[in-house]
Amino acid sequence: QSTAVDIALQYFCDLIETIDLNLAKPIFIIHDAIIFDINQSYIEKFSSIVKKGFYDKDLGHFPLKIEEFSKK
């Protein structure tokens, strides 16, 4: 279980270095999930980045998923 969290945290760091932080703001982390506030114009690009998954040199490829919540 701790290895999964380690992988998640490493991916979160990599993701934050990859995305446009002017359009996608990380808000908080919950165990193995990260919550972002994403500008509507950036959702498609952000999704395509995340859907590539994460590759760890020792453990291989990890698929990722996005759950979208909108303000109403």
C-alpha cells in the first residue's frame, strides 16, 4: 500500500512540472488522489496528459483516471 502512495506522489510531482499551472491549480492531495481547479479551456489538454499514465522505471506502467466535478 505504501508503494502505491509513493508512486502516486511521484506522479503528482511529475504532473505539476508538466502542466500549465496558470490553467490548472493543484488544490490538495487525499492519500493517492490530487484535486485540481482547471480552467474550462484546459480540460481536454489536461485529460490527454493524465490519460498517458505514469511509467516507473522499476515497476512499469500505471494507468490513471480522471473524475470530473463541475461547479453548479
